[in-house]
Amino acid sequence: MLETKFKEWLHSVETTILVCWDLGHVWDAELYSHIEKVHGAYFLHGVCKRGCGVERGRYLTSSWSPDPSRNTYKYPFSYSPRGLMQGSPFFMDREHRAAIRQEIARRYAEDAGSKPGKVVRFKGA
């Protein structure tokens, strides 16, 4: 069963954040607005292309190979329901992910219904 605080977060958070939770972030080489040489390596800074607000710092060796052990991430306050779920550890399980997908679908159907055009609903096989 979904926690009350999770449901509140789910209905209040921006759609782009839900999409990143479901599909992951989009990192594009063009997004690296800042490249700095640090101790013989390169530090690249960028923001998720979807617009969720997550920033990533990525280290590349002097030969420009990625060093994933040194990646850093900065998340906006509202990005994760973890901060709202105090008192118990929070883990995003299948039920939480399904709820995120349902909320995304509900929002897109609602948006499509408020705009001119036709909503096509698909039935399972």
C-alpha cells in the first residue's frame, strides 16, 4: 500500500520529475555548460535535458575516459519523496513505480482532453 506522503508528493510534483523517475535522466554533451581541468582530469557540469532540475558533475580522466566512481549529483528539494517520508526508510518498489506511471498517464490524458484533438486509447492484446 502506498504511503500517504508518497501520494501527496506524487500529485504535487512536476511531470518532468515523474518522467525522469520512470525513464531516467537525459544527459547530452551540449548540456555541459562548464568544463574545468582539475588535478589532471576534466570536470564537466550539466543539467538533465528533460528539465527536472537534477545536476550532474562528471569526471573524465586526462585521456577523456569517464570515471563513474567520481560522478556527483545534485537534486532539487522536491525531486525525491524520500525527504517527506521521515521516520522510515523509503525504497521505490514496483508499486511506487507503477503509481508514477499511472500518474504520468493520467496527466497526459487530462492534458490531451483539454486540448483540441483526439485521444486514442489502446486496448491490450
